[in-house]
Amino acid sequence: MTATAVGFEANPHGSGGYRVRSESDRALLGEVDTVEEAYELIAATLPEGCGPAVVGTPDQL
């Protein structure tokens, strides 16, 4: 099994709603109105076949 580091963040912004970004390159994935929509966007952006999150670095796995 190959481990892939995937990271996203959802941050509230001043005008309301949330900005969703990739942690690796800070690319903006989108702006949404609710935290639920933010995590739906994150889930839709995960690589195909992505399994559950685990604690550790790719080298540790």
C-alpha cells in the first residue's frame, strides 16, 4: 500500500462562509457558505480510493 499525504483546511472568512484550501500549496479550492459544505468539498477533492485518515507521516506507514 502506498501512503499519500493529503491535507486541506477550511477557514471562516470575514464576510461569512468558509474558504477551503489545499495545505500543500495553499491553492484555493473554493468558497462556500457553511462548514458542512466546506467538508463536502474537501471529501469530493480526496483522491479516488482514499481510505481513512491515520496518524503519521508517509515514511512511518
